[in-house]
Amino acid sequence: MSVERDLVRKKIKEFKLRIGELEETLEGS
């Protein structure tokens, strides 16, 4: 139960979400 690992996982999730949004906007244009 490492706090650092939790933070890294959250950052990776946010990063993937942001990339997904970027791909959607690129496809929509």
C-alpha cells in the first residue's frame, strides 16, 4: 500500500483521459 504508487496511477489515468480527449477532438475536426 504505497501512496506514491497511488499517485502515479492517478496521474497515468488523467494522462490517458487527456490523450483520449485530444484524439477525439482531432478526429472530429
